[in-house]
Amino acid sequence: MNNSNALNALKALAQESRLAAFRLLVQAGQAGMAVGDLREALDIPPATLTAHLNILRSAGLVLDQREGRVIRIRADYSCMNALIGFLTENCCEGAACEASVKATEICKAC
């Protein structure tokens, strides 16, 4: 991940509804969530959710897949892990530290 990609991801997450959506998708795991279920959980209008998902999608943080009439949204764990790695790569003077190891292990488990 480079500075530009990290900035795009951080900008996308720097809004309350988008951060909440992304956190719900991370919590949902690889199964992700149907867009309608995500909208109900966030209690926001469909058009607003679409706009938020477009921003998360353009930052590479979410992926979607059509399943018949349903669109399923998933967190892109490779992007999330790359962002975490980018933010922590110089942690503890470049040596592996307990906090970055735990975050990476949690994310790789997904």
C-alpha cells in the first residue's frame, strides 16, 4: 500500500456511517451482508447507503457480489490488512511489537 491508497482508505472511513458500515461488514466475516440487511442495521436511507458504499468501494475497502436478486457486500480483508500493515510498518522502530502482531493475526484469521 502506498500513501495515496492509505489516504483514500482513511478518508473513506472518516465518516460515521461509513465507519459503522465497514465495522459491521468486518464483524460479518467472509459471509458479508446483504445490502438490505446492512441498510436496516444502520437505519439510513437506501440512496445514502449507496453513496457510502460507493465511496468504500472506490477506496478498495469493500467488495460486492450479486446473488440472484440480492447484492452481498463484504469487507476486503486484504485491503484492510494492507492498511493496518502500512500504519504499523514503522511501529516500535521497525521491530515487531505485540500490538501489531495481534492485529495482523486477528485479520488473517478472517
